Amino acid sequence: MYRKLRVCSNSGAYEAIPDPPRPLDLAQVRRALEREGVAVVDARVMLIVGLDPEVTVSRNGRLLFKTRDPALAERAFERLRGILALSEAEPRPKSRSKPG
């Protein structure tokens, strides 16, 4: 479902976007994070997660990692993936050209 992290358009953070789109139940996400002792600010339309780096979780499933350090973003991504049971997307099959 989630592909690799990518740099945001402003290059100030990294993001992960589900493909195909998958809305998240923010109340459920908040409870799962709090069970793991992770601080969460519930801003109704998004959660602000107290990891290093800080992460914003949107209703549409977008995860925004507020760092320019790709290794730090990847560690936080893997931690969230474990806590929230977010699956990694299967690689898309390469299209085959028709003979002829």
C-alpha cells in the first residue's frame, strides 16, 4: 500500500502516500500510537505525532515526516508501519509490450 518515501515538493520534508488511496481512521490511529507511548496531538483533520522527526498523519493516509534527513524519515516510517500495521505496496508489474 505504501511505496517508498519521497521528498516533498518544497524539499523540506519527506512524505508517504498510500497507493491505492486508503483513508485512515484517525481515532483508531491515535489509540494505537498512545498504546505504544507515543505522544499525539489530535487536530481533528490530522494527527501530529511526537516521533523523531515529528510526523503529520492525514485522514487521506498521507504521512508527512518533518525532516530533511532521509535516514531519520525512514526510521520513523518503519516505526509507524509497525505500530499501525501499514503494509508496503507490492511492486507494480512492468508492462509488457505486445510482440509485433
